[in-house]
Amino acid sequence: YILKAYHQVMHDNMAQNSRTESVFSSLFNTLFQYLKLSCALSEIKDAINLAVQRMNQLHQAVEDLAANRMTSNLLPPHQFLEVLKSVKQVIPPPAKLFLDVKLENLHSFYKFAIIKSYATETQLRVLIKLPLKNDN
């Protein structure tokens, strides 16, 4: 009789442990799914924030184009410097750019540049007019 009672208690304990394990397994699975969803939502939020930032930059660039202003929104400094270096190479003497092409003068190039823009079927093109000087 004692062995049978002990067996019954063991059986009841194992059944209870199995139910508890099943509940914990379900809770861990739910938690894991929640964490995956939270991570995905965080990535979506980051993507939306980046898109908003880029749209704001585009909006500012379009406003600069409309005002015929050359700004770093349209052409970042390192790219503008490379464009100026290329332009410098093709200007026929005795004309030359009004300042030396170097990083310290970039602010003045932005300030005095006049831009015009037009669209083709596939591109938006920007023309940059810069003052020249002639030492003669």
C-alpha cells in the first residue's frame, strides 16, 4: 500500500511538473516572439526615421535650387571641391577661378556660386556659374 501511494504521489508530481514545464515553455516562446517583433519594429522605426531625414534633406535641396543658392545640401564639400578642381583644369588661360581651389575657400565658392537647374527625362541637372578673374 505504501509503495502504491508513493507511486501515485510521484505520478502526480511528474504530471504537475510536466504542466508547469509546458506553461514555462509557452511563456518563453511568447517572450521570444515578442522580442523578435520588438526588434523588427525597432528596425522599421529606424528606417522610417532615416527616410524622414532624407526627405527633409531633399526638401531643403529643392528649396535651395528654387532660390538659386549653392549649398552643401546640393553638393557636399568634398564633392564640390573635386568639381572645382576639374573645372580649374579646363578654364582657358588667362582666365581662372576667382579664388584658389582649396578647402579654406570653399565657403566663398558656395557664397558666390549661382545655380540654375533643369530636368531631362531621367535626370535633374544643375548648372553652376562661378566668377572668373583675369590677371591681365
